[in-house]
Amino acid sequence: MPDQSLPPLPNANRTVFFVSDGTGITAEAFGHSVITQFDMKFKQVRLPFIDTLDKAEDAVRRINEAFDLTGNRPIVFSTLVKPELAHVIFRSKGLHMDLIQTFVAPLEEELGVKSTHTVGRSHNIADTEEYKNRIEAINFSLAHDDGQSNKNLEMADVILVGVSRSGKTPTTLYLAMQYGIKAANYPLIPDDFERGKLPSALPQFKGKIFGLSIAPERLSEIRNERRPGSKYASLENCRYEVNEAEAMMKREGIRWLSSTAKSIEEIATTILQEVKPDSRL
């Protein structure tokens, strides 16, 4: 058994647990944003649906095993609502970050109201209008992926354009799932460049259009994973398509960004700021 009195090894790998009575997405998202501030490697473990004492005890066992194996305290980000479950986790050999108590207790004092301590309340949205909007947005984005359909484009909140494999599809689905945004996407292809015009269905919706570009070298890498050695994936062709697409977007006055070094979250946030789809909802 490691000596608990020894100081932690400064550059050692650390284990991070995300413990939740629900999916663990909230704990993981918050915890990840914190640990990325440190230039270290972290082994990340999500422990979702910890909603009974037995499951809490099992979580403690896993946290303690990580400590016994490494000699360093695991870091535990928790969003357990029930105090009795949180108390069990707090007995583990981890450094505890209780996100619920950190924020709920001060709010109870400020508001003069006790919280409900209801497990899964933040995800209990199956019958809400917001949830239905997200499902509709996902269906819309799938139906209008890669220029499959021109129908009902007036219902789109955002229309993404860009060369093939520049990140349009994952961005539209992220916007739909996270924000209920109805997003269509259209590839810009050599035929469009020869005509020097956007696809014919799009000009009337120019206020909704946002463009994605990408570094030709990165585009070539991505395309080679799909069609190795093809003209489609060649660096020369990628340079041609990217240059033509960017020239068209500039000529048409379309706002755009390069997806090369940006996450889906960053791209989506920029689109929401620039296109402001809320004004159309």
C-alpha cells in the first residue's frame, strides 16, 4: 500500500473520475474544461448512473483502486444530487470536486429556497418543447445533409457551405443536438467553381449561409483516409478546391472560417454568433 503521506508526483499520470447519477456528461464537460488547463496526461473514467448506495460503494472501490495502483489521489468531479450518495463518494481516496454542492448550497441561501434534490432533473426533458425541437432539428439536418434535398430550405436556421470533408456534417448535427438548430449543408464542387456561382437553391437564403474552409494539406490527409491515392484526395486538387471555394465565399459576401484547428464546439459557437439563428426561431 502506498504511503499516503508522500507528496504526489508532479509529472505523473493522474486518474480523473466523472461521477454522476445521470449520464455524466455535465461532470465530464466541466471537469474536462478544468483539467485541460494543465499540461499533463490524465486517464479519464466516467461513472454514470450512480443512483444507489451499492453503486456508490462500487464507485468508491474503483477510485480507491486507482489510488492504490498509482500512489496519487484520483481527481473526482461529481454531480450527485442525493447527499447520502455524495457522502459515500466523499469517503474515497480522491480529491473531490462536488459540483452540485458548490453551486446549489450558495443558491439555496441566496434564494431562500431549498433545492428539490431530484435525481436526473436536468435530463428529464422528454416531453418538453425544447426536446421536441431538438429531435425535429436532427431529422431536418439528416434530411438536408450534403445537399440531399432542396425542400423546405426556408425552414433552415443555418446553411453551411464548403468543400467536401471540411466539417459540415458534424457541425450541423452538433448544432441540432445541442441547440435545436435546423442546419442544412451543401458541398461546393468543381461544377460550382466552373459556373462561378453558388448552388442554384442557395442565393435566396444568403443571410442564413455560413462557410467552412480547411487547410489543403489537412483536407488531403482526411480525403486520403477515405479514397487513398485518388485525384479527389490529391494535394493539388485540394488546393484548387479550397482556393476556389474561399474566392467564391469572399465574392458572395459569405461569412466563413477555417475548421483546420478548431473544435466542433468552437465552430458552432462562431456560427451562432455570426448568423444569429435565434432571430428566426
